[in-house]
Amino acid sequence: AGATVLIGVVRWRMVLEVQGLHLSMLRTTEISFVAHFFNSFLLGSTGGDLMKAFYAARETHHKKTEAVTTVFVDRLIGLWTMLFFAAAMMLPNLDLLWKYDRFGAAALLILGMFGACSVILVLAFWGGVSKMWPAARHYLRKIPRAEVFERSLGACRQFGPHRAFLWKSFLLSTGLNAIVVLQALALAKGLGLALSPKAMFMIVPVIICISALPVTPSGLGVRENLFVLMLAAPEVYLAGSEVAPMTRCLSLSLLMFAGSLFWSVVGGVVYLCLRDTQHLKEIAEAEPVVE
């Protein structure tokens, strides 16, 4: 669970570098841990991005909009890769999708999210709306704070031409997704669940993507119900293994959340230290210099 946080730090730092924002590894890690702390109780699993954007904007005086945009881009790349991962793993698990309505419904939702996320990613990185609809730019300038929105779009456009960055971030995110699934398989083994890795490489990303929707704090309840529903299918288990009781499937979900929650507690400690440090720094800057 800690490895996924650190991989996320490396990816976000790569995004910052494209915008010419050179934060140290230590500072990027501090902000990321604070965001992880707020993710543990805000809606969905992306609520901490607001705090991440807040701290990122404070790190620069001339590129505040670009700093906030990096948080959006980092989340967009991570979510798109996870949705792609889940959609790709549906192919070797088509029997589950056809046999069970709950798997089919989840697959349709994931494919819908993947399509919408792909459209947003293409428009953000490469644009094209103003070419198809010339009047779009005119109407864009009429919305409140249009200059900020235009500057954000300009910042997003910088990522499109960076193919090396896109490939590196995609591969890094794919590795992160694989680690999350391996974590689930390790916990399942500890609970005595003989789960099929092929099925889990689809189920875990699907559950994570749906839990990311802002329905409940940190996706709590949504994630647990999905684990119980999906692990009730006999085909999810290795040949010759019995279907596990619902309580054990629920335990798997809660243990995965507990792993994340542990690092949220670490993030909470970082936040308290960071807040005190920033407060003292602001007081020092506000005090007049006595010669």
C-alpha cells in the first residue's frame, strides 16, 4: 500500500516537471501524503486532490494555475490507466461478464467511464473543439473567470506533444495497478481465499474505479458491497475451491482499506507538522524587519 503512494509521488513529480515546476522529492512526498490523509474521509477516493491542489498552488507565485492543473492531469492519467487496465482484463474474463448480471452491469459502467475519460483526456491534451465548432472560443470567454480556464487548457495542451512523458506515466501507472491487485491477492491468501489471479486482475481495478465515484467518504460501503457481490461467483475461485463466506470477502475489502488507512494516518501526522511549519513561516514573513 505504501508503494502505491510513492509511485503516485513519482508520477506527479513527472507531471510537475512538464510544467517547469521543480519541487523536491521530499516536498512532493509531503503534499502527496497530506492528500492521502484527506482522501480517507472525503467523498470518493479523490477528495484529497483539493488539498493537493491547494498546497501545489502555494509552491509558486507565477504558475499557480499550472500547479493546480498538474493535480487534475495526474488524476486523469491515473484514472484513465486504471480504466484501461480494467477494460483490458475483461477480455480473458468474458465468461463472467456473460454469465452474471452484476459483472455485466459493472463492465458497462467501466466502459462508459473509460469512454468519457478518454474524451476528456483527448480534449485536454490535444483539443479540437474550437476546430469543429469555431464559436466555442467566443462562448468560452463569456464564462466567469474565463482567463483562468483558458490558462488551464493551455497548461493541459503542453502534455500532448510529450510522448515520452505519456508512455512513462502510463507504464508507471500500470505498475501501480498491478501492485494493488497483488496486494489484494496477498491478503486473500492470508484469509484462506483461493482466488483466481485472472479474475482478480479484472475485479480489483473495476471495484477501485467505481469506488472513486463521489458517493460515500473514501468509497466506504460501495467498495465492500462490490467485493461481497463479485466474490460470490464460483468462477472467481481456483478449480476445486469453495466459495468463501461473505464475512471473509468483507474482511478482504476492509483489510485493503486498512492498508490505505495506515498511510492516511502517516499523512495526518505529516499534515499536522506541515501546518505548524507553514504557520510559523507565515508569521516570520509577516513580521517587519527591524534594522
